[in-house]
Amino acid sequence: MTDKDLDDRALPPARVEAPPPSRDLLKAVEGMKPVRTRTRFGALAAVALAGLIAPSAVLARHVYRPDLGALPVGWVIAAAALWAGAFALALTAALVPRRGDVLPAPGRASRAGGAALVGLLAFTALATVQVPGVSLRPADAHLTLLQSCVHCASFVLEIALPFLLVGLFALRRLVPMGRARVGLALGAAGGAAGGLVIHFICPFAGTAHVVLGHAGGAVLAAAAGAALLPTLLRR
Amino acid sequence: MTATVALRLSTGEPHPRAGAAVRLAVAATAAPVYLLARWRAVDPEASEAAEVMGRYCRGDGAAFHRLYALLAPRLAAYLFGLLRDKAAAEDALQLTFLKVHEARATYVMGANPIPWMYTIAHRTALDELRKRRRNRVQLTKEGTLPAEPAADLTGISAESAESEAARPDPATTAGARAALERLPENQRLALILTKVHGRSTAEAAMIAGTTPGAIKQRAHRAYVTLRGLLRPEPRKEPS
């Protein structure tokens, strides 16, 4: 049996006779006024501007990491560009619909968010740089690795929270399906923004700390977004 | 390599990889042209829907009626495919258009509203199905059991209904429809969206809230399952 046979025999019709609009619907339409519609990049601009207030304030007021001057300039810039790129990629995929679409695509959002997280994990695992004698280890501050990771991951989550909240507001009527996937991308974007800030201020430069505390924080933020967005958007 | 092939061709001596090089050159030229044509291709129905939706957002009441006439038959068929109950599908259709009306400020001017409206219809149907699962036995307002389920929709127009020859064999169709009903929910949905309603895999993925790869896989599995269900059983030879 060919696919054509199956289509002819099994598939239901594509159109059926629809009932006329109900009285409630006609009543709602009768009194309607012109509305101001959305733009493709409006939500992105709003969430980015509102979410970036906290990271900017932290960077303006916080003391930078002690080994910043000793680290290779190229590496510092490349790492910052990667965190910023992951932030931009995930946030754009979560909030900007494709050209000609009304809604952001959940599949594309989760793929972009996942790719951003994998990129960050790989970079931090393979290309973290420290300057012996200048970069600190958690033990130098009388902390265990776990304590230092929890501290940094919670900081990343704090930075990610405004992105999630403003993003939630921007998406409140926009994502009927695939909310967890969009939430994942939004959380990953917030986590990447947190990772970018912490890249400049965290004094600990060990690979394990950076992978678990910084990139791990971004992963936790993405998981929080995936868990929170469907629940909160339903309310 | 292309230059070498051309040189060899001009001397009349065929290059051993000449065929592959020509195919590569043709593909390299055709691919951007095809992609550009696809990018520029405008679906007339989508552009009409976008134009009507734009007027609707600007407060034109007539545009609402045009939009309803354009999309209600399709959305009704889609909702019926999901809910399998005519009355529930009609209620869900009205609710879908009410939601579209309330959410029209979220529309992006110039965008194709059809996948967006399918997504809203899909969500409405899922809410209805969830409600049904919660209330396994639905009583009427008077506290009695509801009447018999509404009759099935045929989708056959009055004109074609008149010509008996145009009708498929009812027994075969009923068997095939029953097989479709037996498909897992997500496979049936992928098949209905892509094959019946002609949505692209990207659009179907957006409507169902999943990835295009998952939609392709589900539609393929649906075909495999349907084929298995509809395969005629081998006749037993009398011993």
C-alpha cells in the first residue's frame, strides 16, 4: 500500500462546514477598536534592556577579579564574547519569531538554548585559563569547591531571575505551545548573562569551579526556566 | 578541478571524474537559485490571510467575517480531528476565534496568521481534552447523562455527495478511519497537521510545540503503523 492510498483512505477531510460565528463572538467583534500590534523585535528589546540593568550595576560597582590584568587579553575577550554570544543567541531564539511568523518557535528556541549551553560547558571545560600564583583557588578563601560553586551558581541564578520574570511578562500571551522549550532558552540566556558578569568578577579560576559554578549555574538557570515558565504561564 | 575538467573536455579527452564535476557544478548553481526562489515564494492564501488579519487588527469588522470564512472550515476540521466530537469541535472553534480576538494585539503585522491560529486551536483542544480526562463522566446541567454523541462529519460537499461514484467505499473508509483513531495521539496529530492540513514541518512543530525532526519522525511512524493496521490478513487455506 502506497502513502497515496493511505492518504486517500485514512485521512479525514481538510475542511468541514463550520457553524456561523456565535453570538458572544459577534458581540465581541462588534464593539472592537483598532489595536496596536506587536513588532518582531519588541519583546527582545524590552527583555534585554530590563534584564541587563542588574548585570550592568554589578559590573559598575563590583571589584573585578584579581588576576584580570595577568590573564591573556585575547582569552578574556574571547570568553566574554562567547558568554555574550550565548546570551544573544538564546534570548533571540526564545523571543523573536521567524520572519513571517507570529510566535517564537519552541523547537528552534530549545535547540539554540541547548547549543549555547553545550558551547559554554565545552569552552569552560577545555579552555579555562588561570595564572598560577595570581588566580585564586577556593581553598585560598577557606572554601570547599562545592561551597564556591554553590556561591557562584546562586549568583548566576540571581542575575538570570530578572530575565525570566520580564520574559515571562513579555511571553504571557505568546506561547500557547512548547512553553518549557522557550523557558529553557530564556533561562539559558539569563544564565549566560550571569556567566558573563561572573567571568569578570569571580576570583576563582580553576576549571572545576568555572565548569560547575559558572556554566553549571547557566544550566541550572535553563532548567529553572523550563520548569517555571509552563507553570507560571498557565496561571 | 572544474578548470582541469574543462581543459580535458576541450581536448576531447574525458576526465575520469568529469560527470561528478558537472553534477557538482550544476548543484552549486541550482542550490542558491532554488533557495532564493523558495525564500521569495509567497503562499497566496497566507498573504490574503495576513492582509485580512491586518485589517481586522485595524478595527475592520468585515475583515473578521472574511477571516472567519477563510479559516473556520479548516480549523473546524482540525479541531474535529483532535476532539472527535462535532459539538465539542464547534464549541472549541468559537473559543478559538474568541481567543484570537482577545490576542489580536500580539499579532505581528504582515506575518502569516494561519499557523498562529492553528496553535491557538490546538491549545484550546488540549485544554478541552484535559477537562474531559478530569471529568470522565460528563453530566448535563440537569444532572443526567448526555445524549448520544453527535454524528460524524463527512466533509463531503453536497455536490459530490450526489454523485455516488465519487464516494469511496464506506466500509474501507470506516476501517481506515478506525485505524487512524488507533494511532498514538502525537502520531495522529503529526499526520493530520502535515498531510491533511498541509502545514510544513516547521509550522507543524510550532503548532505542536516540538521540533521539526520530531514531527517528521512521528508522521513517518504513523504511516508505518497505519500500513500495518490496514494490511489485509492472509487467507487461511482449508486443510
